[in-house]
Amino acid sequence: MLKPEADVRTTAPAADGPAALEIRDLSVSFRTSSGDVDAVRGVDITVRSGTTHAIVGESGSGKSVTMMGVLGLLPEEAQVSGSIRYLGKELVDAAPAELRAVRGAEIGVIFQDPLSSLNPVMTVGAQILESMTAHRGTAAGATWKRAAELLAEVGIPEAERRVKEYPHQFSGGMRQRVMIAMALAAEPRVLIADEATTALDVTVQAQILRLVQRITAERSMTTIWISHDLGVVAQIADDITVMQSGRVVERGSCHDIFAAPREAYTIALLESMPRLDAPLRELPPRATATGTAAVDVRDLEVAYQVKRGLRTGNRLVRAVDDVSLEIAAGETVGLVGESGSGKSTFARALLGLEPMRHGTVHLAGQDVAGARRASLSALRRNAQMVFQDPSSSMNPGLSVQEIVTEPLLINHRMSASGRRARAAELLELVELDPQLARRHPHQLSGGQRQRVAIARALSLEPSLLVCDEPVSALDVTVQTQILGLLRRLQADLGVSLLVISHDLAVIRDIAHRVAVMYLGKIVEVGDREAIFGSPQHPYTRALLGAVPTPDPTKRFPPTPLQGDPPSPLSPPPGCRFHSRCPAAVIGRCDTTVPTLTAWTPTHDVACVRLGEPELTRQT
Amino acid sequence: MGPWRFLISRGGQYAIVLAVAISLNFVLPRLMPGSPLALLAGVEPSELTPEEREELISEAGLDQPMIVQYFRYWGNVLTFNFGTSFRMNEAIGDLILERLPWTLLITMTALLLSSLIGIALGVLAAWRRGRASDVVSLNTMIALDSTPSFWLGMLFVALFSVTLGWLPSYGAVTPGAQLAPWDAFVDIAAHAALPILTLTILSIPGIFLTMRYSTLSVMGEDFIRTAQAKGLTNTQVLSRHVVRNAIVPVSTVIALRLGFAFGGSVVIETVFSYPGLGRLVFEAVSSRDYPVMQATFLVFTIAVLVANILADLLYPRLDPRTRT
């Protein structure tokens, strides 16, 4: 079993400790063909020894460039001025050999995406060993045994065996643990975490935060945490530096910044962040129960054949297993769950983009499964999709006008001038200047691109908009604007929304109803007041408990959920969640498959122990 | 999956590809316009008396039902019996076995050399991207890539054989010479030098360009930043992280070239009058020696198949993600 990360440091260290890192008047500019770009402009940051210092900012704030400057890993065309002192030693313009002696040995780093940050063709053990031998040579105990010990220390089960495995054989959370073991291998005194939990599920994020806190406390390390997520920062930081456009906007202790932010930008950041403890936002009214539902899914099963060896034969993976869901006209349903829960597969199945093995899907009363090619494309007109990453889901060679009106070209054969007028209309609808119609996607900001994606999805006046992680790639201030836009469009157009997000606070801000998925099944579904106010399923409670609260006075209770979701290839018998459930009863939960049962008229839960008083106490 | 299990599970697929290739080789001459006699006996039917024609047809088995011909053909293929070249009056199987080693000598040596040089230069150019050495080597390679092989071969003959007199310009050995083992080795090497040099130079650009591009894209990967953040030296980052990953796509290019090396040897062996399979093909084509062409094409097909098997075996060793 995994070691629970219970022993968390809660007291702040001495306020007047010596500085581990002193950055003074640091400026970084990049020479480009179109002139110099100033990424960092005269930044001062002091990181006290033994503390956790958070650097907060949105994209383009210069927070990551600053840290790459500390490591001397900026590209050659970067012009650096000012001073960076590590324990008194100047790092700006230091000789390459001196910088190498600092990297890894004095300052360890963990990056955002552990899969792409690990070498795919080297075993994890070899990569950990390399960190040790780079600074200590092979003599000083740099052995496979030591590598396995480190893996065990960061909570990887069966470390002796797994040290010989490759990164792709680990889950996302386990990979980030490998990164941490690697960063610790040469026993550095400072750990830089650059958005280290951004790519992880909220449950895994909670585990990793706790792990980093335990390990840095045990080793008296200084931690520099670079993040855009104020919730994470509130949970772990002692000091905070807020950056914007290459400058420091505000600095202070974590408690002061959250209790009494002084600068307008900090206040705006804190206000725009969706949070679970804010009052519920008012949503556009949805249609009453009568009338045809926008979406009616019954007993849907989407399964894939997975090729195995010769003898074992093929296996069936049920990505979506016996799911029923209704979305009323003008209603927003939020779909949440960890990665691999089948959320996106479900959404794609609604649009007829996945092979259905079983069940029915009706869009505005029409059967998707029974539809033939021609009428399927007519059905798709009724349901359009908005993707997570607007820059990769648009053809970079087309202009905004061509992108927005391409669905019209395919479906209606409107005249060129008609399409031009419609493009302007659509851009105004998503609050963009119609002048942007001639631009290309790379000339737009991330928020503008997502607005274009929404305009494209709306061009055929669909009755359903499926939004798969629509704001995950955006900064919080932009997130708020896009969520506001979606609510306004729903009020104006009466469109139904299915919003998929790993961020529960986002769902709380936009969805009338919420469905929680785990390993292909809906475990709980109900009105947002019920799901967020009185969640019943232990999994829903664990998910909500893992969301970091942006309030340093309310730090985490013990980790709500251990481990990663099991492989959908071999889901646990009985209730699929029982292997991770704190309230599981062996003999019941591993034998009985729970079905969705009405807890209240607007709240269904699939749990064998639903209603037992002990269930509430144990989760 | 180990290599043996891999071969067993993939063996069926390879066998099917081979069987289809062999069957096509049977069908194609029979689909061509005119009598297959022209293809199978090397004569125009109109030049023969009816009696001669009858005799040839029954000798070649063309009077048998198609299915009998087909199975007889399979029996011949499996016993390496491809009939007789009517130009050289020699068993084709023996002819191929006699020529094959020479082609293997020059093509495999050239492939090995060009792979090593192409990979090394590709990495260096990518590492020094945009600097003078990168720009010069990149442009040289693009120029070489568009150089015709016969032209370069003839240039080398003119330079090294005619003007300088260093190396022989044709053949694989000095005819009629009785040489001691070491002298025989030197003689063979001297004769092979120019074909190998030409083939090597012309194969380098493709491998260089792939390796340079592959190295550049690996250098932009996140794990290279991780390796640098560990405090590794540039040489360590390059050898352990960049090259190990960048070589994966290049290995496919090399394996494909291995398969097509035989076909590529036709022009070079002709220019240098080198007695390999390529020259055999050229001779067979010029004299319309169809049975020889048919047999050598089969050998070329098998070479491509073998190269693919090697690539399939090699790939999981280079990239653990493709192991299942």
C-alpha cells in the first residue's frame, strides 16, 4: 500500500532565515527578427531558506523565464542582466561548469508534464542514477539499490521491480513521483516545481502536493513553486510573489496576500478564480420537464477491442458502460471524473463519433444510432463541439472568417457575401471585433481563439454544444470571461450544454446538473446544489475534498484518496470504486454492482451503502 | 515480447507477403500480351516452326492446366530451380548465387559507412544549427542528393582510374591473376573501392537529412531540458538523451535502404562493370532474358522483406514504447 502523506508541515519557518536565492533587478530579453521581446523586466525576489515560495502569474508573466534564468537554461539568444545569487554565489554570467555544479546538485527541478519530461527510451532507474553520477561519480553509493530506495521514498509500490521499467509504463501521478525522485537524487537544497501538478488529476495533485511537502520538510529543503493555481498556492506557500508581464506586482506572506491583497491585479486574480466556497452563481433558466429533451441517452455502452498476445486473445474495454443521461433544453450538464473515466468518450458518442455497442442516443428526439450517413450529418448539425485547445483544433491556414463559416459552406451552401455577413454576426455574438475575421488563428490570443471556436460551433445554430475542457488551457481571468460568455449564450439562444471538466469549481460555475463518472460508469448525478451541497457517493466526496481551497487558513485534511484509478482493462468487480474507497466493505462492495438509485427526486447515487449513517462518517 | 515470440506471431504475416510476391511473379509473365513462350523460352513464336513451338511449349509445361503450372512453379521456387538462362546457358539459381556475394559486398559496406557518416554529420549539424558548419553541410548534402549516380561514378573513374591511376575502373578481381590470399584481398578491395565510394557518398544525404531533422526535433523535447537541469554536460546530454532518441526514426530509413540497396546497385554495377546482381539485371534486360529477370526480381522482393523483418525486430529494441 501507499504511504499516507499525513505528517504535513503546518507551522511557518522562522521569518528571518537567510536567503537561499536572491534575485535582484533581473531582466531577460529575447532577440527576435521582429525586435527585442522583454520577458522579465527588473525583477527582485528573495527566497528565504527552508520556506516554500510561490511565484504566481498568468501566461506571459515571466515566472518560468525567471526560473530558467536561475538554472542558466535560457536559450542562447536571451540577454540577461541583473543578479541571481544562490547562497551568495552569483549565477548570472557564471562559467558553464559552475552552473552545472549548481543544477541538479544544489537546485533540483520538477516540470509540468512528467511524460514529456522523462526520456522515453531510458529506464526510470537509469535516469535517477544519472542524476547521482552527474555530480558524485559512480563511487558514492550511486547504485540501483539507492535508485529503488528513492522510488520507494516517493511512494512508488514495488520499487525494486519498477526501477527497471520505462516512463510509459507508469501512470501520470506515478511519473510525477519519478520526476521528484530524480530531482532529489543528487540531494539538492532547493527544489523548483514548475506547474508540477497542473497536468494531473485533482486527486493525484493532492497526493503530490502532500508528498512534496513531506519530503522538503524532512530534508529541510527550500521550495520554489511556480503556479497559476491560487488554490494550490494557498495550500502550500509561506511567501508569494505575484508577477504580471515580466514585473513583480505584489509580494508578501501567503496569509497577508490572501487576507488583504493590495494591488488591483492580485485582487482581480483572486476574484476571477472559480472556487467551491463562493456563493452559487445564478444560471440561465432551463426548460421545464415537459417537451423533448435535447439529449436522451439510455444504457449506452462504448467498447473497444484491445489487441493482446496470441494466446490471451482480444479483450473488450468498456470505456462507457451502461450510462443513461438526459439533458433538457437550455440546460447545462457538467461531467466530471478523473482521466480515463470515459468522459470524453461519452461526449464523442453523443455526436455519433464512437462505435456504440449497446443502448440508444437521441438528439432532440432523433435516434443517432439508427441514423444513416446523410441524416447523421444532419444530426451533427444539431450538436457541435468545442475542444480544449483552440490552437490545435483549428486549421492554421484558414482565416477566422473561413473557420467560423466552414460549417455553413459544408451544410448550407450560403453565398460568399451571405457567409461574410454571418461571420461578422457570429463574431459579435461571441463578443469579438468583426475586424478579426481576416486574421489567422496564430494572430489571436488564447481567449480570442476559444471565442472563435465557440462561434464556429454556433454557426449552424445547434441545440447542443459539447464543450470538452473548454477553459482548461486558459488563464483564470480569461476562464471567467469564457464561462460568462457561455452562460450568456445559453440565456440568449436557449442552447443546451454538456461541459466536461476536471475542474469542479468550473463545473459549479456553469452547470445546472452534474454527473460524476468513474471508470466508465456514472456513480452520482444530480442538481448542482445536491452534488456540491450534500454529495453522497464516497468518490464524489473524495473529488471535492481534493480540490485545493484558495484560503491558507483552510489547509487540507488528510489526503482524501490514495492511488490512481485502476486500468479500464480489468475494472475491479462489484463496485468499481471499492478498491480505493475508504468506506468499502469487503463481502458487499466487491461483489454487488451498485445501480443508480434515487436519493432525492433530483439526485441519484450508485453506492451499495447509500443511506447508511456510517458511510457519511467514514468518507 | 521476446524476438522469437515476435517472429512466431508475425511469421504468418511475412509468409503471406512472400507467398503473394511469389504468386505475382508467376502471374505477371502470363498476363503480358502475346504468348508466354516469348517470356519463358526467349524466342518469338513466329520465328519457330509449329513442331518446334509444340516442343518448347510442352518443355516449358505451358500445355498443362494453369493450376498444375502454378504448383510446378512453386516446387521450382522452393528448390531454387529457376530454369536456365538462355543467353548464358547456365542454371539461373547458380548464376544468382555466384553474383549475390559481390552485390552484398559493395551495398552492405556502403550502407554501413553511409549510416555511420550520415548519423554523425547529422547530429553535429543539428547541434550547430544555423552556424556556418551547419549551413555548409546542409547545402552540400542537398547538392549531393540531387547528383545522378552514373555521373558521379564516371567522374570517379575519370579521376581515380584514368587520371591518377590509383584504382581499377572495372570488374571485381584482376582477370586470370593467381594471387596469394592477402594480395587477393587487396585486389578485391581495390576493385570494390570506387563502387563503394560512389554508393556511400550518394546514400549519405538521405540519412544525414533525416538524422539532422530528427535530432533538431528531439533537442526541443522537454526531457532534454530535464537532462540539462540535472547538470549533465553537453556531451552527456547529446550522447545519452538526444542521439538515443533521434536514431529511432533513422533506423527505419536505414532498414528501408537495406531492402532497396539491391535495386540501387543496378546503375553503379553497370558503370563499374561490377559482376553483381545489379549488372545481371542490366544484362538480362538488354537481352530480354526474361527468366533471369523474373528470378532476380524475386530476390529483390525477398531482400525488401528481410529488411522489414530486421526493422520490426530492431524497432522495439530502440524504442521501448513499441514493445507490447
